Amino acid sequence: MALLNIGASNKDDAFYRYKMPRLMTKIEGRGNGIKTNIVNMVDVAKALARPPAYTTKYFGCELGAQSKFDEKTGTSIVNGAHDHGKLAALLEHFIKKYVQCYGCSNPETEILVSKAGMITLNCAACGYISNVDMRDKLTTFIVKNPPEQKKSGKDKKLRRAEKERLQEGELADEEMKKSKKEGSRKKKDEDKKAPKKKPGSDEEEELSPVASQADDEEVAEDEDDVQWQADTSAEAAKQRMKEQLTSVTTEMVMLAEPEENKPVDSPRVGVGGGKSKMRKSLSSKKSDIKEADIPKLQELSLHDKLVKDLKGKIASGCSAAEAASLVLNKPDPPLDVMVAYFQALFDGVSKDLFKEVKKSKEYLEAVVQDESCQKNLLVAMEVFASTGVDVSKQMLLVLKFLYDADVLEEEHILEWYSSKPSPLVGAKAENVKKAVEPFIQWLENAEAETETEDE
């Protein structure tokens, strides 16, 4: 296909690098249904970096005829029989008005529509901003159908550079605090391990086995003087089980109600009985509780089943793509599956959540395939940080990392922050959003600055 230089003033320049295909037209139909089909309108518009609907509409406005561009098929139709030369001349007028820079005549421009409804051409070559004549009929169509703006990575890089310094300073402060704490702990441990000496006493430096044994016997006698008791009520047994079991298994255990509500006298161990009698009494009561008060376990809930299933798959060494297909193809509600998936990835993680999220970035990136997945992931993070595991303080670093890694987009983060908490979120939802408030303010300020620059 023959290529032409963009712009009639550059047609004789053999070294001009901006090219476009020659306009191809075809007259179809007859009588009142006759129409002109611009066969390669999509290719021409692509070379001009303009939507094909703009050029089609411009032809219709200038010719006083109805025009239509079909987005699905890429067909450009103008009613009536129109000569190829006439359409080519109109295309040159369109290039001069809406493509070429008014300062340097370079076609490397971008159409911008301001909030006030004014159209400008921003030239990437010389930086000149051209004001389009708003009296033209096509301008109304452009204002109602503005072109899709390409997301510039420059603003995002500047934001990252500004915040990286703050992040590095925070991390340095945290490491300094940790090192101070570790140093104080080591010093305390060394002071505890070091034997206490009195000036002029060499005998106390090394204790004989007989003396140490005598001290142990004295401690044992002191402990035997203490009266021990064990509460065997149902509430006490339930409390002891909560302390021994994990958060998941505690919900599965169901205690049976005692047959009689009479108060049970707590057994006391006398002074002469010693610790051995007390231990036997407690062990016998513990065995009685296991056999009588815990008849059965309830079935796992839907959430626990999902967590168990996903945790097993991830532990078996499946790849991020396999884990994503498993999550996205689950028949259960997508939000419940995403909450279970996040818990399966980071179950038991509290202090090092930020490091673990960085390691598992590919597993999170694989499941975020559309807007709804991003929203569900944000809710899953909020649920994880607000129920059971208190990691709300680390959510700022986690959210910043996922934003920088392009896993989460700015608009969805702001939408999640302004929306009401999900019913799945616990009572600590305010702590989570309060922890990420500095990052949200930074996003809003950056967005406001960008809009001001565009105006």
C-alpha cells in the first residue's frame, strides 16, 4: 500500500518520517440508498493518532450528509456519492485543524478537552499548545466524546520518588528502634546470666551441688505451703480450651451443658499433699472434661473449608497461575474466595506481613484480572488486618507496595477508602483505614495537582 506524507505542505519531502496510507473510497448502493464507504478509515485514523469516528463525523459535517462509524466492524459510511478527490481534500483540512501543531506543523500532537469544554492540541515535539476554533461543528462531537487519555508514567514516577524518601526514613527509624531494643535485651540477659559477687567472698563464686540441692528443697517446701485449687465449671473449662487451642479450632469446639447446675466445691490440696497430688487432681479433671464435656466437633464453615483447600494447594507448590485459576474458577462468592485466599497466603503472619507480601507478589498479581478483583482484594486485606491478627499498622506499607507494583490502581484504592466497611470486616476497621490515611491523602493531593496542571 502506497504511503503519503502527513500534511499537504510536506508532500514533496522524501525524508519526512510521518506517513499515512492513501485514502480508499468505494461507492455502494443506488438511488436514495447510495452511500460512500471509506474502506481504510481505521488505518488512516491510526496513522493520524485520532479516533476514526472523528474523521468520519468531520466528513459528514462538511458535506452536509449523515455519517456513521461502526466501532465493532470498523466500517465508515457517509451517505451520498462523493468523489475521492473531494474526500482527500477534506481530510487535508482535518489534518490542518485537528492534527498538526499550529506552531511547528508537526503531527505529533494530542487532543485535550478541559473541564470548561475547550479543545487544545498539545505538541510533543515543541511543547506548543494550540487552541482549536470552537465554532467548528466537529468540536461539539469531540467535547461529548473526548479521546481516551494515555496514562503517563512520569507523574507516577515523580510520586514514587517523593514517597520513597519518606518510606526509607520510616524503615531506618524502625530498624534503629529494633537495634536499640535488641541491644537492651542482650544487656539484660548478660546481667541476669552474670553471677553476683560480693567483695572478699570467694566461696560464693561457685556453689556446691549440696548447697544448690538444699536451696531447691527450700523452694519446694515454700511451694507446698501454697493451697492450689482448680475451677471445674463449664465456663472455666471453655476458657482453658481457648487458651490451648488455636483461633480456628476454638470455634469448632462445642461444650456440653452440665447436667446439674449445682455449685461444685473446688478441691483443695493440703499442705502435706505437695505438688504431686495437685498435679494428679488437675490431670484427672482435665481428662474428665475431654471425655464428658466435648462430645463432638462441629463441621467446618464455608470460610474455613476454602482456607483449608487453598492453603493445601499453595503448600503443595502450585504456581501463581495455577492458584489464580483455582481462585477464579471457584463456584463460591468471589469476595469470600478472595478473603480465604489472602488468609491462606498469610495465615499466622503478623510482624513480617510487608516482607511476606513482597515475596508473594506474583500470587496476588495473578488473581487481579479486572476491577472487581481489585476491590475484592482490598476488602480481603482489610478483613485480614482487622480480624484476629493485628497488622493494621503495616497496611500503609503493603498498600503502597501493591500500588507501586501496579497490582492496585489509584481510583479503586480511593473508592475502597471512601466506602463503608464490608460486613466481613471486624471491629478494627477504623484502625485499618486510620493507618493508611497518610497514603490516601498523598494520592488525593497528587491527583488534585495533576488536574490543576491539565487545566
